[in-house]
Amino acid sequence: MSYKWIALSNTTLGVLMSALDGSIVIISLPAIFRGIGLDPLAPGNIGYLLWMILGYLLVQAVLVVTLGRLGDMFGRVKMYNLGFVVFSAASIALSFDPFHAGAGALWLIGWRIVQAVGGSMLTANSAAILTDAFPARQRGMALGVNQITALAGQFLGLVVGGLLAEIDWRAVFWVSVPFGLLGTIWSIRSLREVGTPQRAKIDWGGNVTFAAGTALVLAGITYGIQPYGGAATGWGNPWVLGGIGAGVLLLLLFGVIETRIAAPMFQLTLFRIRAFAAGNIAALLTSVARGGMQFMLIIWLQGIWLPLHGYDYERTPLWAGIHLLPLTVGFLIAGPVSGYLSDRFGARPLATGGLLLVAAAFLGLLALPVDFSYPAFAALLVLSGIGQGMFAAPNTSAIMSSVPTEQRGVASGMRATFQNSGTSLSIGVFFSLMIAGLATSLPQTLTGGLQAHGVPAPVADGVAQLPPVSTLFAAFLGSNPVGHLLGPDVLSGLAPADRTALTGGEFFPRLVSGPFHHGLVVVFTAAAAMAVVAAIASASRGARQLHPLEEAKENR
């Protein structure tokens, strides 16, 4: 088999495994918390929930540029192989969590962070390895397969997580072990360095300021969704504002450092290349919109639609993943085809058209009622998947082809940073928008609904004043929190019919459907606007696909 096909198949396995583990935990959180004996909605435990999601995404956003740069310096294949080793070791440790409750959650969070380091090594160097291995005329196809696999892995993780959580929560982590070991042996035996490592001093100042600044900004934005004082969100919290402010200052310092040293980790000069700059701006905005859609669809299905259609709460993670399969189908239809077509016709028309389809899908989802007809919902998911597939492959190919050979590792890391940062940002941005939407109408709806079933007015008012983030996370986890919020003393004093109605499968979904839809309008309107702005950025990338030096090499 030709080396380029070996490189494609191995790197595709690597990015699939990394992306799969980025989302597999999201859908499995209810089973994981039950397995370690921790109530995620109890006061003080929401932080565990957030870091179970955030830790992996944050590390991938922070480290991919550094690891891509190290790949340029010491060998992309070496860094990639090390990524498989670290990822596999962390997967084994995750599957043998020896603790319970908070200690068990901290074990999982810590090893998820280690796992993300290995995943970052894989994603930071895979695109550069492929760009080295394939000629320009086939590069779009190869990067398209690789990128679509990564994006499809994010949504396949939802299905796989739902299936494995039905068996055992530890199986969510077991699944990575055999693939990690296979990939480790295979990559060490089959991959070779095609590019020439460019030895240089490590940019410690840039590495430290970028990592600290990015971490502070993303963590601050994420903690902004937690209540502070009497406010529904934490955007008035001095620690949140101070963390974001300090992070911004560190990133400004990072920019100054990078312009004054000989071998910077972040090649700011690459942004002078129009195709590189426009492609990354479009990728960031699309990633934010895609992340917001992923979280909102999970809440919509697990918290509202599936319970209303008779699914038990314990089974909603599995069925939410199954009902989201049309999105993955759209990816798989459009991705490889658009990568091939971009090699012949250029990235701009396909990427820009794909983003316009994504915006249209968001507007279509806005028009659906909360209790929608599934065929219409599935059709919009397919449309969104096709649009994202049309964008992802050509955009990645255009970014990677626009830079000189010796900077492909850092360019791959920069591209991955924008994409991963977008997913992390989406948590803070869209959850904040949703919480703001819920805060305007949920208290009145909750008070009226509880009183209608015999709950005393003071108790109903007290429950209604609880932070809406708890309700949002309950829906996100596919949980009915009414019994938890009222407690056994209140429930025991109610009539049997009212008690049954309050703790049944329909009361909570119907109660939150109105406020949720109000928030959904805000969220999907913002996501559609982001997709349109991303399309404008994509259209401005220019017609040139190859860096002039690489174009000269191809024409020899």
C-alpha cells in the first residue's frame, strides 16, 4: 500500500478516537454520575459537571498550537506517536476509577485532562502529516476524509456513549483502549517523517502566556453560566470578570512576545495570508455555532421531546444519540465528496455554500415547535450535516495548502486551536443565552405549574427562585428534578394524583417547553448569524489555494 494511504488511514483513526472521546462523555454523564454515586445537581457539584465537559475541551484548545510547533521542531510523526501512547494510557486509567463521589469525579477529570493531552498531540499533527504525504491535487480529498471523520466523531460519540452507558458507565472509557493500543503499534511501525524537522529554541514565554491566557478566558466564560448572588448568571462575579480580564492581558502580552522572537510558537505572520486568516475566522465561528447546536439539541431531546414521547429518563441518552444520527449521515455524505471537488474547483464556493446551508438549517430549527414532527427535524439535521461537511473539508485543505511546508505543523495546531476554542466558547456563550432566556419566563411558569398540582405557594415560590442553570442542567442530563427540588416531605403531603403527575414523565418537559423555546429562539438566531458571518469570511478567502512556494514546487 502506498505510504499516503497508510498515513490517511492511521491519522483518520487517531482523529476519530480523539473526537469520539471529546463527546462520548457528554451523553454518558447521567450514567457516569450514577456509577460513582454523585448527584450532579446538588449544591457544590455543578463544578464537577462543568469540568467533566470543560477539562478535555480546554486542554485541546490550549495545547494544540504548542504541540503542532513541537512537531515542526522535533518531528510530526514522533509527536503523533507519543499522542497515541498518552491517550491509550489515560483511557486505561479512566476505566479503572477506584474512588466514589467527589474523589471519583476528580479522578475522572484529572485523567480526562491527561487523555486530552494525548488527543491534542494527535489532532495537532495529523493534518500536517497528511499535507506532507499527499500531493496538492489530492490534498483536499485526504484532509476532507480526515476532517469529516473528526467532526462525525463528535456526533458518533453521542450514539456510542448512549449505547455503552446502557451496558456499564466504565465501558464509555473501555472502548478507547483497544483502538488506542492498535493505533499506537500501527503508527510506530508504519509512519515516517516526510518533512524535515526545523530545530529551534522553545518559545517558553509564548507557550506560558498563551496557555495561561486562553485557559483563564475560556474558564471565565464557562463559569459565567453559574449563578452569582441573586443573578441568574455569573457575569457580575468579580472572579469571572477578573479571570477574563487577566486572560486577555496575557494574550496581548503573548502577541507582543511572538513579534519579537526569532522562532515563535504562534506564527502571527501567517495571518497575512488571506486564505489562512479567512479560513480560520470562518472555522472559529462555525465551531461556536456547531457546539451550541450540539448542546441545545441534546437538551431538547433528552429533557423535553423524548420524555414527551414516552421514553424513560434513564434511556434518553441512548435515544438522543440515535435521533441525532441524521446529522452524522449528512457529514458522511458531503465530506469526502466536497474534499474531492475542492481539489478541482477550489474551496471558496463549496465552503461558503455549505455555511449558507448551515444558517438555513438553524432558521428551519427555529420554525419547529418544541414537540416537533421527527421527519422534519431529521431533514434539517441532514441539511446541517451536509452544509458542515461541505465547509469543513475544503476549508481545512485551503488553510493547510496556503502555508509553506516548514510551517504546516504550527498551522495545523493554529487551525485546531480555533476549532477547539470555538467548542469551549459555545458552552459559555450559548448556555448564557439560554439561561437568560429561561430566567425571563421560567419562574412564573414553574410557580403556576407547581401550585396547580397542590404545592403550597411559599414552597412553589422558593423552588421557582432557584437558579435556572439547575433546570437547564437537569434537562441536559435527561433528568426530572421535580422530586429532587420538592423533597420527600412536600411530596408526601400532596394528593396521590398530584404526586404522580409531578414526578411522572410529562410534567417537567411540558413545564419547561415554553421557556426553553424562548431561549432556543435566542440561541439559534445567534448561531444562524454566526454562520452567515462565517460565510462572508469564507467568501473573502480569495481564489488562490496554494502558497506561492508550494505552487512553484507542484508546477516543476
